[in-house]
Amino acid sequence: MSDVRALLVGRHVELGDGPYLERLDVVHAPWEERLRAWLDRLPRWESRRTRAFLRATNALEENVRQHDDDALRTGLAVATRQMHREGFSDRALAPAFALIREASRRALGMRHHDVQLLAGRALLRGRLAEMATGEGKTLAATLAICTAAASGAAVHVVTVNDYLAERDAEQNRPLFTLLGLSAGVVLQDMDVAKRRENYACDITYVSNKELTFDYLKDCIALGEASRTQQHLRELAGGRHGELPILRGLHIAIIDEADSVLIDEASTPLIISETLPDDLDPAIYTQSIALAKALRAGIDYVVGAHRDIWLTLAGKQAIRHATAGYGGLWQSPLWRDEFVQKALSAVHSFQRDQHYIIAEDKVQIVDESTGRVMPDRTWERGLHQMIESKEGCEATGQRRTLAQVTYQRFFGRYLLLCGMTGTAQEVAPEVKRCYDLSVTRIPTHKPSRRQRLVDRICRTSGERWHEVARRATEVAAAGRPVLVGTRSVEASEQLSELLVRDAIAHTVLNARQDKSEAEAVAQASQPGRITVATNMAGRGTDIKLGPEVEQAGGLHVILTEFHESARTDRQLFGRCARQGDPGSIESIVSIDDELFRRFASGAGRWLMRALIQRNRQSHRSLRWWAAYLQGRAERHYRKQRTETMRRDAEWMRALGFVGKTRK
Ligand SMILES: Nc1ncnc2c1ncn2[C@@H]1O[C@H](COP(=O)(O)OP(=O)(O)OP(=O)(O)O)[C@@H](O)[C@H]1O
């Protein structure tokens, strides 16, 4: 462990926040000039150091090219010794980065751009590197990954799903092998022994959920002692019997950091056990029947954020309806609780949007990633209510064995850093909760992404017709089209329309996730229409051929604004990557969830009036959507603060009053 400590000696050399560049993606100039302009805007001392760092790394390039593979490995070991003395200083990083860049050129056929060197350096300084979508974060991260792993630290590369973990590990494996580093991947269906083996590698690619659950499993297995990473590390040394699954929390490099650290951080991760359900299953069916009989606005009120309350009239109606029932129905507290849960199950959680039914089970769909979370359940009887609503067999209620929030878990790493294309809006929260500052990295080439005018339709049905028409029109010009939908249901609705009109297309959603790699590979074919949920959002790399580039590149259609503008930008980021051509447009409907939940009545009325005057593409639409997305972000931020408060209470209840931050 002392190696890791030594490695981090240099961490106190922190940079101040560089000035943010405005709209980096529309600056048109050769990349050297733009990089120079970016450097000029840094504080003078920082600019000098950064230029010196780039100069030193580039100057070594010719030299390292003369060496064979063995010499590259030896060179990295020598650079590592320097790091053990002075931490991740620029002096130590320059030779390490030059060697890794050369190794990458040989093993992967890709040479890191200068801006990628800056991203790698920012990561090792414990920062969040903001690189525009498609700028090559996967490759940029290898600089930090190889440097940290060579110095003896356990490096966890955290991705948002198994598909990306496996893809990135396999893509970079030739580079790791050339440098003599071992790399493992932890996937959902692996057993404990296999997981331990993969965590024992120098580098481990793993999704945020798998990693956190493995940590919780260690906490349960090791009991009280494991609650501090100190003990975890001692145990990893084998002094206390069986080894934990993880070998310690040394360095975490989080890809799509805003998704992991912010979007997914509103609920804690919980490991629970199923209790023998002492509730009569009839209670669930009775509650659902009662809830369906209640009248909206009279017996219950639905809030703007899917919250539901029973009114006095509603409570009385239930009392009358359950007069003949026995047991818990005689308690007003239980009675109201059951029916309120049932109302949520009926009205707030929709099939094919919030969950799907697969193998006769209710399986939650994570909206931000579009993926099924098979092991997750809703808490406090809600899951059982939904099962009853759908006629599935009710699973037992669950009791919490261990829980952790991302805020607490990631705060335990010795060095935490991350990358994303969309950090801007959440920078203050990331700083407050994780002590991570954002460094914005300029693009290598100017962006050629073209944003067409946004349009809004009067009804959802009208929107689907318009989307189908546009997709067909663009595809007919030989360009591939990616249509992004918010739910499984929406993707299937559009697909039905396309089938009816005999238009060839591919669907990628939580129900068809087996063919993900194939669907992504095909999405770049000329004239191919791909209808996808957010599964094709973050991280998906659609590589274009020369024919498609000439036709104008990939066209992306957004069919509904998300509550987070970052998710929209991630979808847009599937096209026009690495300086390719590409275009984006939004075709939405006034019935969409963002407008229903967050817009005022007056706002919706005004927008309808504009649509009626045939001004479907009024420019206030973009402004309005951005304003509502700001409101939605604030709402979810409050939810996350509440999660952190509850987590602190849970820790206090366990009698643990230790620090949760590094
Ligand atoms: N230095 C480089 N030289 C050549 N190609 C590169 C280089 N860096 C990245 N690429 C290519 O650019 C494409 C985009 O890379 P990648 O998917 O890592 O981008 P990203 O920034 O992670 O995107 P997203 O934000 O969507 O996750 C890939 O096809 C990758 O091979």
C-alpha cells in the first residue's frame, strides 16, 4: 500500500479551475491554433506549465519510437519509480505518457492527440475532465489507467453498463498487454470467484452498479471491520481469513461521470434479503382494486412529481369499502398506506416505461440508460403492488442488509477522477459532493454538427408521423438515421408505424438488448434507420464509412426532451464525432412528460397558441425546454440532497460517525 501512498504524494499540487471556453465545438480553426488559444486563456503560470508538459511529452516522441516493446515496458517502470518519489508530477508524467502514446500507436493504431494528453493529466490530478462527445475519452483514459496501474495501484475503470465495460476493456487490451499490465472485466452474471480474479488484475473494467454491490457484499461479509477502507486494505493483505472481493479502493476513473455521480446518485444502493411475507397476498389485490375505483381529483390528488395523496373523501371511501374486511384493513394507518401505494402503482408507474414484464417478473428499466436492472426492486411494498397490478406472482418484502450512496462510496477512493462530455451544469454539485473540480478540454478538431430547427407537434400521434416521415426522407438520401426515444413503449410505437409503412429499421431497447453490438454496428449503414432508447445514448460509438461521410453523416432525431439537458446532448453526441459531418433535430410533442410535469398551465397554453398559428418551430421552444429542464434539474438535486441526508441518518443509526469523504 505504501506504493500507492507514494504515488499520491504529488496530489497536493492542485490546479485552479481553468477558464471555461465558450462553445468550444463551434470554433473554426486548425487544432494547433485552437489549442494555443485555449492555453492562452489559462492563468499564466498554468499555461506555462501546461505548454512545458506538452513540449516535454512531444519531444520524447521521436526517441521512444526507436525503442522496441521491451524497452517501452522498462521505460514505464523507470518512470514509475520517479512517480513514487514525486507523485504524478508533470516531470514524471511526460515520459510515461510518451511511452504509452507510442505503445498505443503500435498496439491500437491510434496515437493520442495533444488534447487527450491534457485529459489524461487532468485525471491523474484527481479532476473531472470534460471532453466533448466523440473526442475519444476511452483512449484518453488509457494514459491515466496505464500510468496508475504501472505504479501498483488497483485501477477501477467505472463505466455505466456492462456493454461498455466489456467493449472498452477488449478495445484497449492489446495496449495493456504490450505494456505488461493485466486487465479484467467484471460483468453481471459472474460468480464471486471470477469477480475476485478480475479485481485482482492491475486494471478492472466494471460498471458502477456491479462495483458498488461488490463493495457492499464485502461490507456484509467482513462485518464492522470493513467499514473503513483501512481495514479493507489490511484484509486484502490476507491477514483476516478469506479475501474480500475487491482488493481495495485505490483509484477510480469514472467514464460518463455525470451520469454515475449525479443522475444515478438519487437513490442509495441497497443489498437486501427476502423476508417470508407475512402479509396476506390478497391485501395487494384488494388495494389495487380499491385504487382503481377511486376518482382522480376527488378521492386523490396527483402532484407534479408523480406523488399521490388521498383526500379526506378518498379516505372515507376506503373506510366504507373495507368495512367488511378484517385484519390490517381495520387500522386507518395501514389502510391508507396500502391504498396510497396501490395508487402509485396504478398511476405513477407505467409498464414499458418504468418497467417491463420479462420472464413473468416485473423488471425495472433505468430511464437514463434505457437498460433493465433485473436485481432491483422498489421499496416498501411498492414492488409487490406493481406485481399484483400486472398479475405476476408477488415476491416477498425485503429487509436492508447494507446500503451505500454513491456520494459516500466514491468518496472513499484514494484518488477519484472522471470524464464526461456533459459536466457543465453539474460542476458545483460534483465539487460539493465529491470534491472534484472540472477541467474543460478543447476539441481536437472543430465540430461539424449541424442543428436543424426544433419542432413541436400538437399531439404525440402527430409527432410519431412526423418523425417517421423525416427519418424516411433523410434515409432516402443515403444517410443513416438514429431516432432516440425515451421509453421502450415509445420505441415500439414508432416501430409499428414504420412496419405499417414497410420501412426497414432496427429497434434497440431493453427488450431487445441481446443484439446490442450488432444493432450499433449496423446503425452506420447508409440509409439505415435505428430506433433506440437511451441504450444508444451515452458511450455508443457509431463508426461511419466514407460513403456515409460524403452523404452528410449520421442524422439524429430526438423525439422527446429529457428532464436533463445533458441526456439530450449525449444523444446528439452520437453524430458528428471526431470532426465528422452530422446533423441533429428535435421533433417533440406538447403532451411530453417534461411539459406535463414541469410547465405551468400558462406556458402550455402559449405554446399551443403558437402551434395553432402554424409556428411549430418557434425559437422560444428551445428556450422554454431549457428553462423547464433547469427546473427539473433543481427538483432532482433536492432529491439527491435528501438521499444524502437519509444516508447520513442510516450511518448514525448504525453508530458509525466516521468521515465519509477522502
Ligand atoms: N487519437 C485518436 N486517433 C484516432 N481515432 C481516435 C482517437 N481517439 C479516439 N478515436 C476514435 O474516436 C471515436 C470516438 O471515441 P470514443 O467513443 O472513445 O469517444 P468518447 O469521447 O468516449 O464519446 P462519448 O462521449 O460518446 O462516450 C472512436 O471510434 C475512436 O476509435
